[in-house]
Amino acid sequence: MDFGLSDEQKMIVDTVRNFVEKEIYPFESEVEATGVVRKEVSDEIKKKTIDLGFYACNFPSEVGGAGLNHLEFALVERELGRASMALNHFFGRPQNILMACTGDQRERYLLPAVTGEKMDALAMTEPDAGSDVRGMKCSAYRDGGDWLLNGVKHFISGADHADFVIVFVATGEDQTPIEERLVLPYEMVISQ
């Protein structure tokens, strides 16, 4: 049995490695010195990733992603891990939970995240629970057509440039339909 990489998998590794070296490495010193990723830089990385066909490579082709399998996606992540997370974030790997979107959520969140029109952030981690979903205290309840959230989240990577945030909360309602419990996007207003 051959456990080596296929020619296509080697091409994925080489492509992403070259991208990291040519498109991300040149900006690492600047980001390290300033602590900021300029919008022109993030937009450029994102555009080049889309042009390369790797944006949303963790999503199936049926929704517009590159359709890589788990091994191929792990190879992409390994190569991206050679670069600053502040910069490789714009390579575009939306949260997989977006695949649970239903109805108008697909048009509003899933598809724009896969095409790169919108970027998401994930609000899961809490001060006393970390990412232990069972220990989370942040809650939400329905108020008419809205959800009101009560609690604290932190370490929300990418929140400063996200178009929407996926927030993990406890509703306390076992009767809440599963599609409402799995994905609770919260529109974010970001002051410039």
C-alpha cells in the first residue's frame, strides 16, 4: 500500500507553499512591527486566493468551494501554518458550521462566505469555559423575530474585519428547531 501523496496532492502542497512564500511572507515583518494588517494587504491576499481557486477550499464544490477532501485540506493548513496567522487568515477558510445553514441563511451567510463576498468570525470561547460547549454560560432568547444575547465571548479571531459572527449560545429550549440552534449568525457593526 502506498501512503505517499498523489501528484495532485503534491501540486496542492507546492501551490500553497509558493503562495505563502510569495504573497504572505513579504508582509510578515510589517504586521509583526505594527500589529496591523492593512486592508489593501488583506484584500490582495484574498483576491489572489480567489483567483488561484483555493478560497473556501474546505467547502464542497456544490456550494462553490474548491471541494478538497480532509487530507488535502490538512495539507493546505500545514503549508499555511508556515506563515503568520494574521495574514493567512485571508486565504479564506469559512467555518464549516455554515454548511448547516438552511433557507435564507444559505443566501445570507453560506454562499457569500464561500465566494469571499463576506467573512465570518466564530465566537465560541468564554472566559470560564474556554471552548467547552457544555460549560458555556452565554445565553440567548427570542424576543419577537430577534435573538437577545447575554454573556461574554473572547478570543474571536477575525472579529475586527468580519461581516458576521457565528455565536455559540445556550437557548435553554430543547424545542428550538435544530437549524436555529446550530447556526445563530449575528450581524456585526464595525466602526471604522
